[in-house]
Amino acid sequence: MAVAGVRGSSAMPGRSAAREERRAARILVVDDLPYVREALAELLRGAGYDVVPLESGPAALAELERHAADLVLTDLHMPEMTGWDLARAVRARNVTNARGLPVCLGLYSAVLSAFTREQLARAQVDFALTKLSDPDAVVEAIERALAWCEVR
């Protein structure tokens, strides 16, 4: 599977009321390429999430100032502000979700080798995946990350 993480377990949470509640999580999808951004947004909406597609890191930061989000999923390579820069900015601002917990962060790239565990840990990124991941693997990574972010 083309998913890497630095926190949480790989076990899927069981079907429960808590898991169904997580389905309503608000996710920001950040990518400068409209077709990638919209494809991810459509996939995650189909899984039951509230998705806000955004074209840049600055747009994501502005959205986080206006409305809480549970998870930010961002492309690694973007002009103006990279995914690494966005992750650092979110952590530096101590952005929280509606429950007051730190927002969960995920990065994606065309190749998983773009990430090292050290880089992910330094940026306090919760998971990483490739753009070409199986759609089920993307949803599973989101579910695991949201479950982990609720208990940290």
C-alpha cells in the first residue's frame, strides 16, 4: 500500500457510532492542480466527508482562520507555499478543530519516496500517501488519521 504514517496504528477502527461521527469530519484538500483537487474532493465526499477544495497553502490558512477543520490534506509540491510549508504554518499557529484538538495533517505527492519518517515527524505530519494510491487506501488513511488525531 502506498501510505506512510508516523503516528497511530495500521489497524482500522471497527464500525461504531464514533466512526460514523468521524465521517462528518471537515477536510481541506489543498492542491494547485484543479483536476487532482476535485478528484480527491469527490472521492472524500463519496466517503461521507465535508470537503473544502482549495488551490493553495495561503488559501488553506485563510480558510482555517475562518472555519475549523478536522484534517488538512495537502499536495507536497505547489508554487507559492509547499505542503511542508503549509504543515509547518498550521502547527506553528496551533490550529485546532471544532473540539479544540490539533488539526490532523496529511501530505501527498506523486511519489511516496518524497517523504522520510524524519521529515514527517519534524513537520508533525500525521500521514503521507501517493497521488496514485488506490481510492480505498486514501479513505483508509484518512479514517486512521482522524481516529488517531482524536486521541492524541
